[in-house]
Amino acid sequence: MRWLIVLIILTLGLFGPVVAAQTEVDTIYGLITVDLADVRAGPDFAYPTIGQLPRDASVVVLGRAGDFFERWDGRQWIQINYGDSPAWIYARLVRTSVAFNSIFPTGRILPRDANGRVPDVFDLSTDVCSQWQGTFTLTGDFNAGDRELVVTYPELKGANVYSVIVISPSGERRAFDSTTGTSKIVLDHLPQEGGAYTWRVAPYWTNSSYRYQWQQVCLLRTGGTFNKPDTTPTQGGQG
């Protein structure tokens, strides 16, 4: 009887209306719906299988990769607590207690080349984004008269371009791209608005010179904040 109630709740979570996104204190559960579900090192079929779970096994859901629109297409994954570490299961094999798109994103599927294959430059022994470790730094001060800030961030094996996204207090965004673990935020390329700005970084892989063909490898991570003066031109000169 208890499992019947759980199954009804899980079914409503997957196929019912989309509910509000979870908060940090919510616990989301999943139920395996096939005889044996492969557990993988990362959110992609290219990752190795590190274990299996039997039908009706209960799991704690940590996050998701991908989005569900009209059908399962291999790009929707559930991150679960597997032993002492996180792992991934293809979402079609798990019935979750909330709708898939309401689960907080924690990962991304891997880039593909023109042949539909994952580039060989990536180390797939573990979740690629778990390898993206290191410190974020910022030097310079716009309020002290600097015209550029230098930011550093960890490099990721396989990524060949990085985008530093700067967000103004009102939400306006600017991108500063680099092929290394260092980039410059240029004052003249920012909005005129003053206040506290946030900068975030995402790694990409590409084999094209066209930005719209870049494939993001990991979710944006916040590097830090900085303050910027109002640079709105004043009457009779520049501010």
C-alpha cells in the first residue's frame, strides 16, 4: 500500500502540471521503472556505466541535465545520489516526484562534432564538469580609475574557449571571450549603469570561428562581483 501511494505521487510528478522549481531544502525522489537501469559517470550515453539499479529502486534526485519538450531524445538526464557520490541515469528510466523540467539543472550533455561524436579531447572517466576545479580571481578597480579588470578562472581539459558573462545591477549582460584561463573586462564595453556587477564563466568547445556554433560544456559559475561607477555622459563632457 505504501508503494502504491508513492507510485501515484511519482506518476503525478512526471506527467502532471509543471510545479514550481525546488528550493534548496526540498528532497526529490525517483523510482526506477525498468528491470536494470545503467548508472553512468556523467549525463550522456558517451560516459561509462559505473553500476546498475533494479526496478523499483528508490533514489534521491540531485539535479538534471537537458530539458523535456515533446519526447525523450537521449538528452534528458537525472543526477542521483549513488553511494557516496553523485551519478547519472537517463531520465526516461526514472519516474520522479516532480516534473522533469522543475528539477534544478546541475549538468549538461557533452558537445558533438560534425559526425555526432564526442570530441576525443574530453576525459570521460568522470563527469567532465566535476573536473572543472580551481580558483576565480579579479584584479583591478574601476572606481580607482582602471579601464580594464583582469579575471582568471580554472581551465577545463577539452574546452577551447571561455566566455565571461558580466551582469549589470539591472540584468543587462556583456560577454568577454577568451581562449585561455584569463580574460579582460573592459570598462568601455559595459553598460553606463553604475553599481555592483556580477561576473560568471562558462567553458565551451568549438571547431568553428562562428560564435553561434560554440557548444557550452558546463553550466555558468559565478566568479565574483565588482563595483563600477556610473559612466553616463554629462552635459559638456564624458562622465
